Amino acid sequence: MLSEEYLVQQAVNGDQAAFTQLYNQNFDRIHRYIYVKVRSQAEAEDLTQDVFIKALESISYYKWRDLPFAAWLFKIAHNRVIDYVRKQSKEKRASLDEAYAKSTEDPIQMTEKNFEVYQLKAALEQLPGAQREVATLRFIGQLSINEVARTLGKSEGTVKALQFNATASLRKALQGKLDG
Amino acid sequence: MARKLDDIFNECYERIRTGESLHSCLARYPEHRAELKSLLETAFDIGRRASYIHPRPEFRHWAQVRLQGAQHYASQQGQVAKPGHFSWWRQSWAVAVTAVLILMLTTGSTVAASSNAMPDQTLYPVKLATEEMRLAFAVTDTQKAEIHTQLAETRAAEVEVMASQGKTEHAAITAARLAKQLELANSAIAQAESAAGTAPTPTATPEPIKIEPLPPKPPEEVPAAVQPTTTEEQPPVTEEQPTTTEEQPPVTEEQPTTTEEQPPVTEEQPTTTEEQPPVTEEQPPVTEEQPPVTEEQPSTIEEPKTTPATTKYDKWAAERERLKNRLEESKSKTRAALENAKENASQENKHDWQRVIDAIKEKKKDNTHNWRD
């Protein structure tokens, strides 16, 4: 398997197949990251597409800094979401039927999963911005502490503290739902 | 010094991620066992819930199609010689040599046959290459505007054919190509307009001005002064994003190069106005769109006399209207064809067709910045 650094370098040099491979590797996680931050499925889909089109447009300026390519994509996604959310009025929260798991599953199981996703989104929404960002990148984006710190321009110590506080708040928000 | 709990929590989270059991990790820190256990369960519960989120298959498919379209354009842009690096005559010579090579390597019939090629056919790339050559040989801004408009019409016709055959992917890619071509055509029209000069100030007879200068852009929403998080990292940005720098390659330390260097959309169009001879004579005046000057004005000999600048501008105004109408007609036909394809599509494909339609609509919105509708 090709190393990510090699793939990125190829993509920077205009190799479309390399970019496509990076796209395939990161598509789901970027979509997931955006999905928990916006209110509807349609918004998440549009923004996910935007992120990759933006990445394609800017890839020739990318400089490898020993940080996963995903960190750069998360950053684009983060900024794109902020831009988008700023334009939206704070009207409604995502309705339950807009949350979704794989639609091929058993309807009852699907409903349960959708409800759990809905609860997660609601819990994340209650966090202060910095905690939410750290929790999303760490637990949903699956970046390491070092990668989160570099992505957000914060120290590892700060990120650890934010992660801890975010987890404690999420525990409270999700309390009683962990087992079921 | 006792370790902070947030550090211990992070260590355990990492250990469990890499395969260690929860119990084993808790055993290392018995004094924090209860607290750590519930926090770690919460952290992994978040990941579990998030793992239920998957892109819809239709969305995944559509996003891939759109990316391919964007990649196709990126490669097309890359193939076009950059005017800033090439002088006009060198570019022309390069194109001429390429043209001779193409003619040597292909028969005339191949090129001729390609002129009717559709996006799903083998000869289509030859058709696109031929179009590039036509553009490269265009000398004046008016010629370029005319050719770009013709190419937009060609793309629109191709979308119609692809839509009528229910070929979603080809229709989507060609629709994206059309959107791009509409941008190029609008830019070319604007360029030709600036070369034709601004509307002359009437001296004696008040002449109704048919085409006003481009209206000033209405003030857009000013980017909020306060960015929620990490705004300081955002580098300066591109022209078409009025609200933000957000979409810029964000991590500044990683992106020393500013994105102003990104090729603007109109890059393919040389802006060397000094090379433009007076051209409006080459364009047949569209008499039906000319203002009925003679009816409104006294039939004196002096009245029709206008300055050369006025004549040039009037001719361009009529030409501009003609080009605009053609672009508008192309857009309308395309939209109708896509709507029709959507109507005839199966339920699961309707979404894809709607996205093609939306993409065109979006581009259309952008295009209105270039000229009044």
C-alpha cells in the first residue's frame, strides 16, 4: 500500500488517481464530521462535496508537514461549516427523521440508531465551541492528540484538558443512554 | 507530582484504541477507576454512535461524479497555455505547430467526424481539442466572445442529448462543462465590452442608452468580525468567496503560498487589449435589436452623425444583446431538458437529476454577477 505522504505528493503534482484515492480514504470521515455539526442531511452532503472540491482546487498549494492529509480536510471542513452556520439563523435543530443510518437495515434498528445519532448531535451542540471541536476531531475524526493540537493550533496540554471537559459534559448529556 | 486526570484519561483512551482492554487500563489507575471508567465508556460511546453515520449510496455516487467533473476541468485548465507566461505570437505559433501536428496525425475526416461527437463517444476529445484551436486562433475580443458563446451552445446541445438518453453521468459532467463555458462566455463578453469602450456622453441629441455600464455589486454581507474559533489561522482568500477565508487551505503554517495565485476562471482569456484591432465591423449588425433611431429623430442629415466611438459602442451593444440572448436560450433549453429527464427518471435517479439541475442553477446565479439580466 502506498504511503499517504507519497499519495499526497502525487496529488499535489496533479495526479488525479492519487487525489481520488485520498478522496476515497477520507470521504466517510469528513462526511461524518460535518454531519454531526450541521442540522440536516442535505446540508451535510452539500458541504462534504464543497470540502473536496475546495481541496481539489487548492491541492497544488498543499505542503506536507508530517500531519495526516485528513487534518487538512478537517480544517477545510471546519471553516466551511463555520461559514455556513454563520449564514444560517438559529432556527431549528435537525429533526429525527433527518438523522440516518444505513437505510438497508431493519427499520426498528435503524430508528434506534438514528435516535442515538440524534442524541449525540444534540449533546455536542451544547458544548462550548473549543470543546466541541476537540471532541469531534478526536472521537469522531479519530485524530491523535498531537494531530488535533496541530490542526487547531493549540498545545497538547490544552487539547487534553478540552477533551477531558468535553467528555465529562457529554457523559452528563448522554447519561442513562449508554446502555440502551 | 501526581499526574493530571485528563492526561491519564487520554493515555487510557489511546491504549484502548490500540487494543488494550478497559479493565487492564483501569487496573493501572485504581484510584481513578470509577471516574475513568465512565469517561472512557462515554468516549467510545461517541465513536460508536458516530459510526452509524454513513453517506447515502446515491450521494456517494453523485459526489464521485461531481469530483470527476471537477478533475476533468482541472486538467483542461492545466492544458491551456497561460497568457501571462506566453506572449501572444508565441502562443499562436505554438498552437499553429500543434495544429499542423494534429492535422498530420489525424485525417481531415476524423476532425470532421468529431464535430458531431457526443460526450460519451470516442472522438469527443478531438472535438474539444478542435475547439481549443478555434479559440486560440481568435484574435479579437469580439471573436472570442462569439466563439465562447457558440461553445456554450454546443455544450448545451450536448447536455440535451445526454439528458434525452438518460445518461446521468455524462449529462452531469457536460452540464458542469456548460456551467464553466457560460462563465468563460460571460467573461469574454465583458472583456469585449471593455474593449469597445464605455457609453459615450451624448452631446447634442439625447440618445437613449440601451446598455448601461455594469451596475455596482450590491454590498454583500460583511464577514462577521468575530470568528467562533481558530480564525486567526485563516489565510487570505479567493475572489469568489465573499464571506470568508474559511475555505482556503486553512492551516497557515502548511500553506505558505497564498491562494491569490489560484488560476482565476477567466485565465484562459488573454487580456491583451492592445492587440485588439477595431472589430465591430466584422460582426454583422443585428438590425432588429438596433434602436429605431430614424423614427424618433428628425430626418435631418446631421442627426444620424455620431462620433466613431458612439457607432462602435452601439454596434457592440447590439452584439452584446445578441450574445446574451443566445446564452440565455442555451441555459433555458438545458434546464428544460434536464427537468424533462428528471420527470422521466426512476424514483431513485430523480435525486441525481435534481443535483444536475441545481448545479446549473448555482452557476447561473454566479454568472449574473458578470452582466445584468
